[in-house]
Amino acid sequence: MTLDPETCYRAFASRDRRFEGRFVTAVVTTGIYCRPGCPARLPRRRNMRFFACAAAAEEAGFRACLRCRPESAPGSPAWSGTSATVNRALRLIEGGALDEAHVELLAERLGITDRHLRRLFAEHLGASPHAVARTRRIHFARRLIDETRLPFGEIALSAGFANVRRFNHAVRATFGRPPRELRRRASPGRALARRDPPAVDDGLRLSLRARAPFDGGAVLAFLAARAVPGLESVERGRYHRAIESEDGPTVLSVTPILSGIEVSIASPVPRDLIVVASRVARVFDLDADTATILPCLRRDPLLRRALRGRRDVRVPGAWLPFELAVRAILGQQISVKGAATLAGRIVGALGEPLKDSAHGITHAFPTAARLAHADLGAIGLTRARAASLTALARAVAERRLVLDRLGTLDDAVRALVELPGIGEWTAHYIAMRALGEPDAFPAADLGLLRAMENPRSRARSRSKRRGETRPALAAQALARRSEAWRPWRAYAVMALWTSTNPNPRSEK
């Protein structure tokens, strides 16, 4: 990826942390790379090199700065000029696609050759897919070193390393010091007393940074309105939900803070922590570059009105694609509360129970295999809705439908609408929240169509029709207008939903 050196230099010299995640700066005389905002003395301009991401700097032989901690910065935004294929590849890598597989398999999931995938990564990121995956693992390991009491052997496995030897080598190569020395250097607030036991009976706590500006309270409110009884809850500014682990379901809690989120996981702590961290980051959409997105959306008067007074809009993701797909089907043509109630019945009847419930969390979400063979009519679903859920569950359980391998947005929509009971709206909603497609757009959504109306005429039409839900403009007109919102139409959807539909009537 070609970066303008002078622009990067001015941004780095300003020490403006709003540029975090856009590039890193390496110093040839020290062999160190830093993120924007590093408090160290500004190097001479002639000694500075700029890279699109940390992986590219590490492939060039530079080590991470121990002072500004570039590994704790938010990830590179998906809209930094990379291609749609690279964006999807990055999402799959974040989900662990290269932890135990080869680049060839990743390329196959994307529908391209591995050679073409490597070329795209070199062109847009300046690093190979394996380098990006390796950097992701080692930077997550550094976070566990500093913020937890986990033994180094457990950290190695949690971060996706095959063994402790590779973990030790990667840590030394990236940070210039062994893991034990990095832990001793941890800040006083997080330093671990040598007498502390390595056990994690009280669970684990981890912080994840978001790209600024971040309004975690808005995401929390969205999740609270859709919380499924028994599976998740929002209490006193914290989000709780059941998650799976090798030792059985456990409870994860998330607290939004100014810089991102703090994650707490009750015992037993899952061994695939890097996947857990990736999923919770997706739920809160931490990597969204809203400082770039919102100015573009505000060019449209409709969106400018919807975004008035707002500094941030996120598209809350899903813990698992299958779970969101089930909830989307349940939410068709009924209220959000009604959909959550139906989902709660499914969780209570078919989900695996927790050994110790907390915060009203009693069960994990059922697997596709369990749902595929259940009598859904017995829990109050209509015949048509039960048939749709059964068809979805069987397709996923038999791997005829792999939700994280559906290719482009158009490919995903085509695959989803082939299932009974899933139309364009539901497919785009699943793509938007479950698959992380930033340009997904359910054009026929009633809330969006109402947002297109003038507020005064909308009030008059409601009084005349006494609540009739006939839209004033056709979905085709809205779709045409939305062309100017690409490639961030999903963020436009969230802005309109949350500004005009505080009491939504469907699973939005």
C-alpha cells in the first residue's frame, strides 16, 4: 500500500492519536516502530519510514516500541483503501482462519487463488496474510502478558501459538525482550506481584481499545433492547452473556469505557481467548473508523439530520453468525421485545445450562445440530417460522451453508434467500450484523422508508391512517438514494434506525 510520507510525517509529528490504526512509523536508526501519539522524542525525518500496518513493519525487520505500545492500538480500519477481498480476508483472519490452516484454504474461502490473495495483501497492506495473522497473535499475547496472571504456557495456547517455544521466539523477535521481562515491566497498576498464584479461579479481565470517537453507551442501549432472556442481559452499564468454552458455558461481561471496553470472563476461562476477544470486538464494532465514515454520510441532508449531535455510530455485530440468523428470522414482522421473548424460549428449552448462573444468565445459545432436530412448534412458534428455522439449522449443521464463507455481499444474499422464509431484508440484516458487511442495506425496511418522509408529513399521515404502516416512498427510490452512501450503507441504516425508531417493531 502506498502511503504519502509527508502526510504521515505531519500526522505523526502532531502526536494526534486520532491517526492510530492508519499507519505506523519505523525509525531506521533504532529498529523500532511506533504508533501516532508516541511520547518519545520525534526522530529525524530522514530516519523515518511509514507502513500501513504493524505486520508490514515487522516483516521489514522492525520491533514494536515498548513505550507507546503499538500492539494496543485499534486495528487498521476496513475502509483504509483496501479492497473488499482484503477486508473479508482480514475479518476471517481475525476470526482465526489462519491459526490452524494455510493461506490456500483462506483463498479458497474467498473464491480466489492463494497467489492472488498474497498479491492483494502486498499491494494494500505491505504484508503477507501469515504476517498479519502472526502479528495478531503476538500482540494479543502481549496484552495477556501485561493484563492477566495467566502462565506463559496458557498465554501461548490462548494466543494461537502451537507451543511455548514459538511463543517465546515471537515475543523476543517482536519486542526485543523475553515474556518474563515484559511482565516485570508492566505498568504499576497492572503489575503482578511475584507471590501472586498463576490460578485464574476469579476469572480474567482484559481491555480492548476502540477507534476514537467511541460511544459505547449507544451500543449498550442497542444490545439492551434486544437482550435474550437467559442468554444475555444489560445491568448497570454492563453487558453480560453466556459463551461456550471447552469446560462448558461461562459468562462474559463487557463494560464500555471512554477508550473502548473492558472484558471480564468468569471461570472457566476459554482457552481460545484470541477468538473470544475478536468476537467481542466485533459485537461492539471497535475497529469502525467513524471519524471517516460520518463526514461522508453527513453529505446527505437526511443523514445529516439523523446524525445531528452524534459523534459516533457503530453497527453492533453478532457473537456467532448462526445465532444472529436465528434471531433475524424470529424478528420478522414482530416487535423487538417479542423476538427476544421467542429467542429466550429457544435458549431455555434447547441451550446448554450453565453450572453457575449469574446476572440472569442461565443457558448458552443452542447449536445448529440441536436446533435442527427440535420440535420448535412446542415452544410457541408458528408453523412457517419453525420450518424456516429448521431449514436454516439443518443447512448449517450439515455444512451446506457455512455462514462465514459466503464470499461477497451479493454472494451471501443469494445464498441466504435460497432458504425458505429468508427474503432480501433478512439476508441483508444477517450480512450487516453477522457477517460484518459495511455496505449491507435492507432497502425495503419500513423504518428506513419512514425516515425518508418529511417529519411533518409523516406526523400528518400517521394521524390520518391511524397507525397504518404504508410507506410514502418506494424501496427502489431509497435504494437509488443510498448509492451515494456506499460503502457504508450499514452505518447509514444504524443512524436512521436509532434516530427515528426508538421503539422498533422488528428485529433491528
